[in-house]
Amino acid sequence: MRIAVLGGDGYCGWATALYLSEKGHTVAIADNYARRQWDHELGVQTLTPIRTLAERLRVWEDLTGREIKLFVGDVTDYDFVASLIRDFEPDAVVHFAEQRSAPYSMIDRKHAVFTQINNVEGTLNLLFALREFAPDCHLVKLGTMGQYGTPNIDIEEGYIAIEHNGRRDVLPYPKQPGSFYHLSKVHDSHNIMFACKIWGLRATDLNQGVVYGTVTKETSFDEALINRFDYDEVFGTVLNRFCIQAAMGHPLTVYGNGGQTRGFLDIRDTIRCIEIACLNPAARGECRVYNQFTEQFSVLDLAHMVQKAGQKLGLTVEVEHLDNPRVEAQGHYYNAKHSKLTDLGLQPHLLSDSLLDSLINIAMKYSDRADTSVFLPQVNWRNASNHRERRRPTAVVATY
């Protein structure tokens, strides 16, 4: 297949592009380097040393003989998106090209507005370009499990059967997003459903859980291909933060009582889910929704798992509870369905099998690059502007 990966310089996008290329697909990456710019804005860096995208692509082609074509531009620029679709003629477009951090969207008004405009406008541009130039192309859009929130009923995969006043219907599952970022994803989902309905486009909306892991088969070919390991409070994940804290002898910083529960999956399962979606496209006019995660854990579950794994390596790992800067339930019911991708052939990797090799050992290897000043939270979601001074966000769309 011919597959365009929008946001291919980011964490999920980079691993996906290499995986699809290695599988024999013709792959193009579109990116504007915004993810790298945000590291400069926030004064942080990924734990692992990331080469320039041009160098990464040269190394990949030298090692494998497979070219990944690069399109540099911004998906909020419709002319760029249209030219990409016309020139590359993709069978599928994998859309990672958004600002994907909830904390970033909650820093202040400017960051909230920036997130919503960039994410919603970029997706709309893509939908219009597909309608005009590639109406049969399959859109594979990365959503988020955070769209659902934490309802006191089971979370279905996208849609729910409702009976009301004696009548029945199947409707989009109610959304209770917890940040301006998650709200932008809800808007995306509604726009995609609408475009499929009125224009006959085909789309798969992948509501993804928290992704972990740095190593895939393809990124392990050469040090120059290594993926990101973000651990700061804005773009990092709680699991990454725990792993580098354990590696450096710092207490694991649990927000609140740690009862917050979410879905998680290995980066190797992310790229496999993308391939499954591409190889099994939605029908014309269909907007499918798959919940893309493999296991559920609470924050405290993760802390105890990292603590136990660290002790096996001879590390002294303590757990410290902090006041929660986020607005979220400390303990809640959480049971989300996630069977559609396994029905199509996904064979999940488990965190218990990945914690050492793909996380703690990576954290220990690159611990000399760690900045302990970013371990503690600085974005308080209850206040509109209480973060350390930031430069005005650049008007670009980011990458996962």
C-alpha cells in the first residue's frame, strides 16, 4: 500500500513509519518539526538522543534500501495538505499530526486556543483534501481514550445502544473529556463522522490509551533510529517518569492517591494496530471506532510495578504521594471494551514483559541526560495562567 504518515517525526509516527516501510509498504512522512520546537519552548529534551529527521531517514535508507519520502509542511495549510494528497496518492493516511498533550493545552488561554485551532483545523483540512483528491483513501485517525472520561458505566467502542421512551438507537458514546486537548479530539471525531456521512469517506478512529516503550525491531537497527523517551510533566507519561526516577534514586511521584485508572499499550502494539487498520479499511461512508489499548492500570499499580522491577535491578525505589495538580477523580470505575483489534489479529505485548528491557534499562542507559527539575508538576489545571513563563506557541501542528 501507499501510506502517508502525518506527524512521522514524533514518537508514535516515527515507529509507525519505520514499521510500515519494513513491511514493504511505500511510505511518506509529513511533518513540520513542531514537536522538536516544543521541547525548546518548554526547556526540556527527550531522555534519548534524537537525530535530525533528515539524518534518521538517510540511515534508514542506507540500512534497508527503502526510501521514505519526506514532505515538510503544516497541516493547517490546506494547500500543503492538498499537494501532499495529490502528489503521493495514498491508499491510507495515518493522522498523528496534532498537539497531543493535555497538560500543554491547560497551561493558559494561549495554549488552549492553540491546541484546539491546530488540531481541529488540521483535521478539517485533511478531510476536505481527501474529499477533493482521494475520496477512496482510508483515513486512520489517532484519537484518545481520554475522550470518554471516566463514566460509571462500561465504555463501549465508539457507539452505544440506547433505549429511551420505548425507542432504540445506536449513538456515539457520550464524551466527558478532561482537558482542552481531549476536547479537540472530540471535535475531530464529530467532524470525521460527519464527513463520512455526507461525503462517503472511509475512516477508522483509533481511541488510543497511554503508549509506553522505546524499542521496536526497526528502531533497534541503529542508534540513529532511536525513538523518544519523554518524561517531563507536559509531554512525558507517568510510566516514563517513574522509570527515570527509579533509575536515579528519586522517589516515584504519584499524584493524589494514585487511583486514576487508564488503558495502556506497548508501542509495538500501536504500530501493529495501525497496520491492521490499514489492511482492513472501513467501507465507504463508514466511520469505525476502535479502542486501542491492551491493559488497564492505576497510577499506583504502575508505581508498584516499577518499584518491584527496580528492586530486581538492585535499585532502591520509594513512592511519594503529591497533591494532584489535575482535576480528575482520584478513584473511579473504569471498564473499557477493547476487543475489535484483537478480533482482527492483534497479539498484545504485556507491560510485565516490557518493563525492564524497553523502559527501566533505557532509563538507566541514558540517565546522564536526565533533568530532575522536570520531575515535579508545574501546571495546575485549576488556574488559567500559573505556569512558568513560556514563549508564545508557534502556529504549527505538532506530532505524536
